[in-house]
Amino acid sequence: MSDSKHLHNIPAQNVPYFTPAQIPASGTAVPPSDGTPIPSLFKPIKIRGLELQNRIVLAPLCQYSGKNGYPTPWHMAHIGGIVSRGPGLSFIEGTAVVPEGRITPEDLGIWSDAHIPAFAELTTFAHSQNQKIAIQLAHAGRKGSTVAPWLSLDQLATKAADGWPDEVVGPSAIAHSDRFVTPKALTKEGIRGIVQAFADAARRSVQAGFDVIEIHGGHGYLLHSFMSPVSNHRTDEYGGSRENRTRIIVEVVDAVRKVVPKEMPVFYRISATEFLETTMPDTESWKVSDTIKLAPILADHGIDLLDVSSAGNHPLQSLGTVRFVEAYQADLSAEIKAAVGDRIIVGAVGGITNGKLAQRILDQNKADVIFVGRQFQKNPGTVWQFAEDLGVHIVGASRGIGLEFARQLSSNSDNVVVGLVRNKSTAEELASIQKSRKNVHVVQADITDYKALKAAAQEVSKLTGGTLDYLINNAAYVQEARAYTLDSYPEGEGDLLEKDLIDGFRTNVVGVIHTTNAFLPLLGATSQKSTAKVITLSSGLGDTDLTASGDNYLHAPYCISKAALNMAVAKYAARFRDDNFVFLALCPGLVDTSTRPPTPEELELFIVMIKKLQQSYPDWDGKPITPETSVKMMLEVINRWEPKDSGAFVSHYGDKQWL
């Protein structure tokens, strides 16, 4: 490769402002190097023409922060803070298809083409993060024109408060309860208008850039109130039998499906039961058995996923304390899943607050996808939390150093950049760069297998014409941060320490030495004409003990392996002192490549680590830098280093550089 010049950070595509491309998407599971299967919660799922990187979905959450239906900066802050952390799919809140279809005056709406640009800002941001975003289309029906719940649970939004109490509609003139207005029964013309409003809203949603549309048919809102005999007392073709009561639902689904692209998924949220069997035993109501009969009909009309919720249509519902039980609706989705099989994808929602519970629901075949609502409001990093619960490593919204080297080096089209990778996920990351950078190539090999590396070197030789200017060794096995003390060795955590030592040395030391030796012939060919450079990414921790607060911490295996690498680099430099080589041990500094929030134990150890590093680097403020900044700084060092400097150890912390 020639010296790298004019380095550019790869921008996200089709975004009117700069933000780095997120490749792969945050929330993507990293396959374990030992071959352990990834839990199904973090396996991709394809729904019609859309693939989600995991099966965690942000459920719609009313924010009561809109203005005349338009989203505000609050919605960007809300959805942006969650979507960038990697749910497979993220819903904005239920969005009204007509003004009087809102629950409160502050709900969102998409009843006008004028709304499209404001919603497009949300979808553009989501897509800039390589994430998928969805909209739930809704009509509140007889539960409309209320106020935000923290203001009152029994007050309507009056005209003076921007409400529409005289325009509330339903299938019949039956109020939900004393605290709601009695709705006007929709005429057939009014029903046709509602169906068209859903279709128009779906068209606008496509234009705004949403990836998925969900039709809200639950919680006592308009479509639910039509399908339930409790609230629908009509005597025409929209009332009476189950087929008649669900007629408007089928018409809405058909109208939406007609105006959206064939490959676009359409979901349907349903209240699987009204929980009225015990409190109103003599009154016909909507039950799970009805949902089971409706599900295949919805599938036949183009619904891809049934989002299974419950209740909301009558104040006498017998939910009681059930809603405070974890995963309190998963048994409902289980009944439906057992009945419909693979006919339609089934989602579970409600009280799913940790990864192990979510995984158990999938393992027990109670659902195919997990919807999570309030838990995301509590913790926007819920995807990371669920991953940690299951011991899964996922890609975060930051960038790894190896991938960043490939991105920056390939920005100069004169360079031939070959990524030597060990696992499939890294290969896929580099493959994403290949789409726009034809000078990037990917070669897979196990760096702990010398024969495999020799074969890889031959493959690389064909790509580079038999030479190699730079070899950047970025192998780094980093075990979970643990504070090993004399008290915990060899008993207690002794076995764990042994495993970390073996795994760390196999990758960090043996892997790097094998790789260097395998590629020496190509580097030697370069050294006949110009300088060949072997850069091994090391760490300032290799020279730092973790002793603090009176606790005698042993060197972490990672630190020990990096100290060994520093010595190996010095040995290589001495061996090739008279040749045109530069061997350099380079510490990238404290780089923010974390894929999940640290555990409290890790955070405690990180604080100790930073304090110790600041003793060695007193001018450093202790703050991490981005992979982009780190790689840019390292390339500046690499490009100016000469053979006389071979064997040096250079470290970066913040924007400072130390020898």
C-alpha cells in the first residue's frame, strides 16, 4: 500500500447531514469465537422484505408531546436515544389517521401531506444509524378527546383545551365508561371515510420513509370497538356476526396493503381478549378463541405479524393484578402461536423486562418477536441490558479499531486494503465497506492456526502483487473486566483466571506472532524497495499494575499479554535491525468501542485503571476518544516512523502522544 492521504470518515448514506455510517447496525450479535450458538433473541429475523438484526422491538409509547399532529424535538430525543442503541425495530407512538382519531390533543397524526417532512426527519435519523423504524396507525374512536393521564383519568379534553368532544365516533352510540363522551355511531359513509383515511395515512407513511406499518386494532380504540360485541350493537353489515364485526378491519387491512410496497411488512396490534369472562359472564365479548379465528384471515389479507396485547375496551375488565406479573400477556400469544403455527409471525408484549425472560418466551415458542415498551422508557439501553443478561456481545453504535483502519486506509483508492479476519461477523462488517470501496478485500483465517495463515498469505499475495507495505496486527481478546486479587487466586476465580490467560495469550500473543511470521515474505519483498512496517496494537496497560485502595490486584490477563507483545516487538526490531523494516508497538489509547454499558464491577475496575494510567500520563484527562480519532492519530505516527525508530512503543491518550 502507498502512504495513506486525504483520510475521510465514511458518511451514512442518503442523509442531508454528516454522521458516520454505522456498519453493522447497533444491536447485531457478535458470534462467540468458541462456536457457542447465539440465543434466538439476538438472531436476525426476516419479515417479508425486511431483515431485523435482533427480535427486540420498541413498542409504541405515547409521548403526549405533539403539536397539531406534528412531532417535535422531544420525539427526536425520545426515539433517537433508543433507536441508536439497537432494537431490531423501533416504533414511534400511535399516530392518528384523522384529527379526531387522536387520544389526546398532543398525540401525533399523519392526516395531511404537510406532516410528511416532520416524520421524515425521524426516519432519516433512524436510517442514518442503519436502523429500522415503524409507525403505528390508529384511530382512538370512542376513547378520543381525553387529556394526558397525569392531568386526569376522568376528564375530557374540551374544545377550549383543543379537544373535539362533539366529534368522537364509534361503531355504536355506547360510551366506554362514565368518564368518556358518548360517541356518534358512524354511518356507512363515515366508515368508508375511515378506511380511506388509513390508506392515505399509510401512503404518507411510505413517503415519510417508514420501514413498517402497524394498524392499531386493540385497547378499545376504534377497530377494537368494532370487532367486540360489547361495544358494537350495529344491525347492518358491520355488526352482528364475527364476520360482520371484523369487516371494517379486513377493509382497512386491504386498503393499507394496496398502497404500500409489496415488500413492506404490515403488522396488526390486537387485544387478544377483553378479560370480561368472569366479570360479565352473561355478556358476549371478544375472547382468545375469536382472535385465533381472525389471525389466519388477517394473514390471508397480507398481515405479516400479529402484535398480541389485551383488554382496554370495558372498565369491568378483570386484569386486576395480572398486569403486574412479568410477561403477563405471553400466555395469550402462546395460545395464538400454538393455533396458527407459522401462518403468521406472533409478537408478545407486556411486562418483559429482562433478556432471560424474553429468551424464555421464544424458547417456549410463545412468540417469535418480543415487543418492549415502558422498559425502554426506563432504560434506553435495554437492548444492551438484554444482551448482557444472556451473555451476548453485540455491536454498539461505535466503531471497532480494525474496521476503522480499513475505512480510513481504503479512502485512498491507490491502496489495496486486505482485511484478515477471524470470524464471520467481522467479515460481514468489511463486506459492507466493499460495496462502495472496490479496493477493499476480505480474507478469512484463524490467526491461531499457522497453516491457515500461510494459505491466507498466499491469497493476499495475489491481491497485492507479492508485496505488503503495512501489516497491522489488531488481534485483541479482551475478557470481561475482573479484579483478580491474591485472595482470589488460585481458589475461587482461579479456573476463570486460567481460562482468561490461555484465551488471551492464544489470540493476543500467539496469533500476532503467527500472523507476523506468515506475512514476513511479503513484507520482505517490500523492504527490498521501500520500508515495510509491522504495527502491533498494544496497550499502555502492559506497563501498568492495577493496584489501588489497598487492594493488591493481579495483572489482568489482557495486560500481561500486551506486555508480552511489547517485548515481542522489541525482539523483532532487533532481529531485523539491518533491514528496511519498522516494528512498532502502538497503543491506540482509551477508545470508545464499548458495545454495552459496563457492569458495576467493570466500572469500578475501569476507574482504577484510568487512575493508574493517569499516573503514567499525567496530562491526560481520562476521557476516551472515538475510533475515528484514534486511527487518524495512529496513521500519522505510522506514516512518519523510520527504520531507526524500530522497536519503539508509542501510546496515545486523549490527543496526547507519548513514547
